[in-house]
Amino acid sequence: MTKSTRVRTYSSFDEENTAEHRRLARMSPEERLGELAILKQRRWGRDWGRQPMVRRATWERVDWLD
């Protein structure tokens, strides 16, 4: 079994974003979840789900939200 890879070059970020949205729209929900699992594995490795992602959370009140 051979695996092929296609590389594309875009002239702008907008053009790349449009192509990425089209690619995602063609994917099934299972394919999207598979892609998310790969990204989680790359970021967290074996620690995914074993360690808290945030060790300490803080927040502050701002007057423009009241």
C-alpha cells in the first residue's frame, strides 16, 4: 500500500482558510473526531486525561462587563 501526499501553496491566508473549510465540510464526523484525536495525542501524548490541563485558574472582575 502506498500513501500519497498533496502539498498546496496558497497566495493568502483567506484562500487557505477557504480551502480548509471546504476540506472540513467534506469530512464525516468520525473523520473529524479522528483528526482531533491525533492533535490531542501530538499535544498531550500519554498524559491526555491523566493530568489536569489547567493547574490553577484565576479571573478578575472588570467594570466594563457590569
